[in-house]
Amino acid sequence: MTDPVLGDLEPHEVRVRFPPSPTGLLTVGNIRSALFNWAFARHFGGKLVLRIEDTDTSRNTEEGYRYTYDALRWLGLTWDEGPEAGGEFGPYLQSERMELYADVVAKLMAAGKAYHCYCSQEELDQRREAARTAGQHSGYDGHCRDLTPEQVQAYVGEGRRPVVRLLMPDHPIVFDDLVRGEITFLPENLGDYVLVRANGYPLYPLVNPVDDALMEITHILRGEDLLSSTPRQIALYEALAEIGIGSGRIPRFGHLPMVMGEGNKRLSKRDKGSGLTEYVDRGFLPEGLLNYLALLGWSIAEDRDVFTMAEMVEAFDIRKVNSNAARFDPKKCEAINAAHMRLLPQDEFARRMVPFLAAAGALPAEPSAEQLAVLQAAVPLVQERMNTLSESDEMLGFLFVDEAAFTVDPDAAAKVLTGDADAVLDAAVKALSDLGGTDWTTAAIEAALRASLIDGLGLKPKNAFGPVRVAISGRRISPPLFESLELLGRDKSLHRLERARRTAS
């Protein structure tokens, strides 16, 4: 029995591709496509090809290429063939394949699969408008399909430079989409389309199918927005097969659901929350972000949202991708990321916090053994409280910052270090001063402060410990107070309490 996804392929023969452009930042939509292709290839033991769409050489930069490679590696979406990986079907930059495209076009022309079109834009517009007025299909009408040598010579004599169009078949194009089922496009709705501009520049509808054929791509998983171009590409695959280019196998398509943003509009690269850089800067874990993006159209189980990439690879079935549009929910994305932060081993969690604490100036890029010991001891206090790694400094920076640079948040000071705060801080200093170095433990600190502030002053815990928290952490929200005091140490704790007492009003 033929496999509904693989056909007559062996699993290891699966070849998919991810073709980003190096002219902009990766968006969550790009990443979702890359993830599904990666998971599909890994599930079958096949290969993921990274191919760079850089034919627009005026917009390419070395930084753009490097960003693309680094971003995919940060995500963990490694490729088997492509730039920096090599492979037998290179080069993998389209800008380095121009001669190849020209050769393919020449062969298509010679075989009668493509032809020169000399129509001016004005003529095209006039005929399209006439077709619309008559209620007919307004695509290209095939005007130049059967020009006589005399007509061609006349156009050349006028100085016209032709484009190259693919001769579309006159039968319906039917294909079984792996996500959407059988789809049919009628020939009257599919005009002959342009492969090469009049200046000789090859276009996307040419270069991508040519590369797919030559690189023996077996499956194409891409966004729903590209569905309308699929019948034209299938026609080109068929033409390429007829002239002996590629393996002759037409790739199977799966069109992934649209990712929607606010207002039920397609998430644009200009929308907040659409670019990968934002998530890197905010301290999302790659595994957390990928987990959420996988949910935009697929799920591992009806009652389960959190899973590892290894679990996704094992379970991934392209036929279970939902064809309905998926809405990007920033709050759920953060919640999924927080769940993955809880799953990290404590030493790994500490390691991932270091760059964010270093960026804030709380730690050096290479912390000392003593600093790392304090950080690892603090992790259990905050791991369940944090949603992203960018909160590292807010939660733990006070433990490492130099005393001369330590500051109290003005808003926290205005709301907490007022009224009876001076009396609270006085009592806290006295109670904690009585604890010697060996007695500076969480249990002893808690007992001393409760006896002094709650029993002695008769305060409720919020009023008793709020000023102490602000004085030692600089913020109204911090890790558990007594553990924080122990980690901060006796001398620093007393110094900050005394300083806060001097500034309290």
C-alpha cells in the first residue's frame, strides 16, 4: 500500500528545503515554516536543505547571511545541506546559480515549453481591462504564443525586449495537498506566467522550482499565502521533467495555515512580536519559542501544550496540521516559554541567566566561582517565578551589583519607604546586627525579623517586611526575603538597611 505522505519513497529519501532571504529578519511565520520542515525531515530521517534566496543582489549584505545562519543555529534548526554545510547539489546561494537558470530557460525555449512575449505593459493593461469588462479571466491571454517570424522581427525592429513566459497546459492542475486535501485549478484561470524579465533577470517562479528539481526536493511545506502560485510551479516541474531536468518527481505540497495577529489580520513583519530578534532580546528559550510556534497549526495531543523538540520530531504528522488560520497569542507564547524555563536543570538555568546579568552590568561576562555559586544558590528562589531570561537582572541583579552602583527604584521608595518605614528599618538593623557570621542563615534571619517586627512592633507581615525588601533588593518584588538576605550576606544587608534608613521619610 502506498504511503499517503511518502508515496513510493523510502523514509530516508525525504528531502525538504527552507529558502529564506538574507535581506531581512526572520519572522515567527518564517520560523514556523522552518520548524515544520525540520521536524518533517527529522521524523523520517531525511534531509533539510537550507537554500538562500539572494537573487536580489542589491539588497544582500554579509550581515544578512550571517544573521540567517546564526538565528537558525540559535533555534537549533540545523540543516543537512546548504551554506557552511556543503552538499552535492550546491551552490546553495541562488545568486551563484544564474548561469544554471539561463541554461534551463534556453532548454525550455528549445523544447517549446516557454516562449518570448513582446507585449508592452500598456498593451497588457488594456487587454486585461477589456477582459474584466467582458466578465472574462483577466490573466495573460496568450497573445504571443504563436507569433510568426515576421511578427517577431517587427517587434524586434521596434526595439522591444521580450520576457520569457511558460507555456501553461490546457488541462486542470490537480494535486493532493498534505494539509488541505485535493485542490484543483482550472486552465482558464492560469495564464502563461513570466519566468524571466526583459532584462534577463530570473524570477522566483522560475528559480525555486528549478532548484527544487535539481536538488531533488521531495516535499514542500510552506505558507498558505503561496498556494496560488503552486499550479504554475507544478506546470514548470512537469515541463522540467519532460526535458530531463531533475529526477522527474514532482514534490508533494503542504500549505501551512496563515499566522494571524491582532484584529484577525495576517501577522506582518512590521507588527510588534513578529520578529525573532525581539524574542532573543527578551530572553525567550529557543525550545520555548519553537514549542509555541508548533502549536500554530499542530498539536502533539488534545490535552497537552508543552513538549520538547525531540517529542515533536517523534510525533510529527503533516496530515494533522490544521488548515484553519492560527492566531498568535503573545501571552500564551510567554506562558509556554515559562513552562520550559521550569523544566531546565538548575545549573543550566543559571548558565542561561549569565548573559542577561552581564548585559545589565550585574555580572562580568565570565563570573567568578564565588559569583556562580551565589547564582546557582539563588536559582531555586526564582525559577518558578520568571517567564523570560530578561527578568534575570530584575530578580537577582541586586545580589551582584557593586554597592556604589546599587540603587532603589524611585517608585518603590515613594510607596514603601515612607511613614513608619524608618522605625521598621531601625528595628531590622538592630535585630540583624545581633546575628553573627555563622548565625547568618535563612532560619535565623527569619526568626530575628519576625520577633522584632511582627511580635515586637505588632506589624502585619506586609508592613513589616516590605521596607526591608525594598532596602535590600531595590524593588517591591524580589525573591523570598529571608533567603535573599542570606545570599546577599551580613555586611551588605546591614549596609543597605542603614542606607535606606537614612533616606526613608
